[in-house]
Amino acid sequence: MNLPVGSCAVDTRTGRLGIVMGHEGPYVQLRPYGGGREWDCDPRAVREATHAERLHAETAYVSARTAGHGEPVA
């Protein structure tokens, strides 16, 4: 799937949620919600995140920041 940069997506191989950062060669680059190290993903293993998945990621990020734990680990 060819999602636009900035889209929230799920790597179906791992279940990890990330933000589409770019398309390089045969891969889609995803970065964890809230920041972190990017990873390459086969475009056939990427799908758009559901509203519930995006909300869950946002809530986890805000909760970790509010609690003073810094960035959540994905």
C-alpha cells in the first residue's frame, strides 16, 4: 500500500504503529508515534491505522509524557 507521508500506518508483520516518513526504494519508512528510530517495511505489509489504533497510540504517548517518563518505547 502506498500511503502518503504523514499517514498513520501499521506494519502488519509486527503490529507496530508508525508514521509514514517516506518511500525509499522498495520500502516504506515508518517512525514510531511520538518519535524514535525509523524502520523499513515492505509496502505489501503496511495498512492504514484505524481510528482506534491512532487514538490508542496518542493516548499512550500523552500518558507517558504527562507521567514524566519521556517517550514511550514501541
